[in-house]
Amino acid sequence: MSPRVSKEHLKQRRADIMKAARNVFIEHGYEHTTMKHVMEAAGVSRGGLYQYFSNKEDLFEALLEEGLTDEAGATEDSLGKVESYWALLMQLLFGEDGSPDTEMDPLAPSKLEFFITGRNDERRRAYGEKRYEMGLRMYEELIKAGQRSGEFSDRYESNLIARSIITFVDGLALDHAMLPEEKVKLKEQSAMFVEYLKMALDVSSSR
Amino acid sequence: MSPRVSKEHLKQRRADIMKAARNVFIEHGYEHTTMKHVMEAAGVSRGGLYQYFSNKEDLFEALLEEGLTDEAGATEDSLGKVESYWALLMQLLFGEDGSPDTEMDPLAPSKLEFFITGRNDERRRAYGEKRYEMGLRMYEELIKAGQRSGEFSDRYESNLIARSIITFVDGLALDHAMLPEEKVKLKEQSAMFVEYLKMALDVSSSR
DNA sequence: TTGCAAAACGACACCAGTGTCGATATAATG
DNA sequence: CATTATATCGACACTGGTGTCGTTTTGCAA
């Protein structure tokens, strides 16, 4: 119900499709979802869907970008109301409450798929690298700042610590994509990794 | 050129196909290789190929099993000629020479694909869990033994350490699947992880 | 109301990949 | 050498997914 409609309505429709698509990707994974799945979930026709997204890749990338801006916003928010670099780091790792829990981005498995299966496609690869660099820089800057302030020890290179954080997070995401949470022991592993970070950064208390 | 042949020849043919398939999977990844690719690489017809493997999944699983038995054999070999649990652990992690290097199983990215994209298939999932458990048990037993012998501290639970090893290895494999080696800094990260293990197990020297 | 631009529709042509099956070729056996 | 079991072949039918495009519908403006 809406030909030649306001830009508002177009935005809304697009958002609706993306929301439905998100659920589909979560359910079926990237490779196994089809445009037909999305059509049905979003209650839109084939032609209608292609009006907004020219193919599955395009659609998924829209979701990726959306997630990115959301995240950036959340980080922005945290920046003010945090009392230490350590607290900020914990918040970056585990979200709002800043303590290890069992929640993970439900879209994460599909994201892994997207980048792994696309590793031979130049475009996709470049995009993946860009995202890796972004994450890396984020953690690295944070650690550097903490080191400069004296809160963190500079025994280890900030770059390397940042890298190991990403490796760990990716590893957890990967294992969690394939195994039930109880088997991965997400919470315990996260807690242990935090111990490791405390050691590497020479932070005593967790507050 | 070989109908009604010796069992030897059949084994050989099968092995040849698997070898060719391995290369194809390495080049294209699991999802993007087709039976046609394998046919061409192995120099065998469609019908011929299907005589040995009933589909792509079957073929890939044969490669997985092969890798598993190879690995078990290599581990077996090490067991005798190793002077400490620590050395054994390093050998398990980094292969023969037991020191961090930049080599990784070239089939690893395809393996990740196989299990991630198949995470909703019951059969595949169960298989993945089985493999995880196997790897977990292997590391756990080793660490337990080291702890019993007094070589390792039992400050941390062997199970948890084993898990974090797998998480780390998986994380590295994942990042390496998408990023060039220089970007992941495989070697440096491995070295740092070893430092961490030394800390967790309270091992002083690396020999 | 009426006209229209364009949003939404869904049938269609197309393609790539799969697994099968009858035909063919040939290594072993007597 | 003739026979035969069967390994190998490749054409084929089928399937599922894709992106397009002419048609229909509908919200808005005149």
C-alpha cells in the first residue's frame, strides 16, 4: 500500500525488509538463505524486494553497515560515563554492563560465513580487512591511551594485545557458532581471558 | 583405463581423487567448489567420480577423516621422543619443530566453512561437536598429566585451559582465513599466547 | 475526481549444479 | 582368444535459485 510515497515510507519499508532479513539470516545463515526466504519473511514480492536491494550480498552488507553505526553510537555513549580505561575496555568487550556474560550477537555466525566464504572475492576481502583494521585500531587506541595514562603497563605492545583480543573474540564467536553455549563455556572462558588481560596490562582490581 | 581392477588400483584411484579434491577445496573453499571442479582436477568423468563419492559432503568428510588419522599418527610418533609435557604441548600446537611459525593447514579455511555453514544440519553439527570434544580431550589429558607430574601448576582447571587453547587456535585460523599472514601477525600472536600458557601453567623455561 | 508517477507484483527465461543411468571400454580369467 | 564383470563415461532430466520486465495497483497532486 504505497506507490509514490513519502521518503519516510520508503525508509520505513526498507527498514522493515532489513529487520525481516536479519531474522532470516540468523535462522538460516548467510549461504543458505535465499531471496525467496526474505520475500516471505518480509511479506514482499520478488520485484518489490529487488527494488530495495539488488541481491543477497547487497542486502547483507546493509545489515553489516547498520550494525557498525549502531556500535559506534554505543561506544560514543560509553566514552563519557566511564571512570577508567579498564572499565571502558570491559564495556567494549562485553557490552553495557561490562562483565562477561553469555550473550553474543546472533548475527555473528552469518557474519563469519559471509567473510569466510567470500575470502576469494576481492571486494569482500577488502571489506573484511577494513573491518578488521577498524576493530584493531579501536582496541589499540584504547590500550595506548591507557598505557600513556599509566593505568596499563606497557610491557606488551598495544598492537599485539589488541590483536590477541580480536583473535580471542573471533575464536569464541566461531566456537559458539557451532556449539551450544554450555559446551563452549562462554562465561568461564571470558572470565579467564580477562584474567589474562589483567596480567598483560598489569591491572590489579577489576573496578 | 581400468575396469575390474585390483583393490589396489581402486584404493589408488580413490586416493588420487581425494588429492585432487583437496587442492580444489583449498583453492575455492568448501561452498564454492563443485563436483565439476573436482572432476576436472582429478581427470575423471562425472559418473566416475560419483562411483567413489556420493556427493560433495561425502568427499569432504573423507578428507576430514584422512586428516584426523594422519594427525593421530603424528601425535603417536611424538609421544615417545619427547622429554617433557611442555615440549609435547608445543609440538601439538605447532607441529614437528614445536615452535610458533607461520604455517597453517591450508585446508583449515574450508573446514571452518564446512562446519559453520552446516551448523543447522543435525548430522554435521554432531560431527563438529565430536571433533571439538576430541581435540578438547587431547589437550585436557595432556595438561592433566602435566599437572599430576608436577610440571604444570594446577592453578587453573585443565579443562578451561584446554578450551582456551582451542578458542585461540580457532580464532587464529579464522583470522588467517580472511587476512594475509602479515596482517594477522601469526607468529607474534602465537609467541604471545605461549607466554600466556607459561603463566597459566607456571612453566619457566621453554625447554 | 481524475491522472499519473512509481511502488509493488509475479510470471518468466535463464543458469548452474546435481545425481542417474544406459552405453562403452577394458583388465582379468579360463 | 573369447568372455565377462565392472570401472568409466557423458548425456540427460531435474531442481532451485536468480534477476528482469511488462503489468497492475495505489498514493498523491492538480
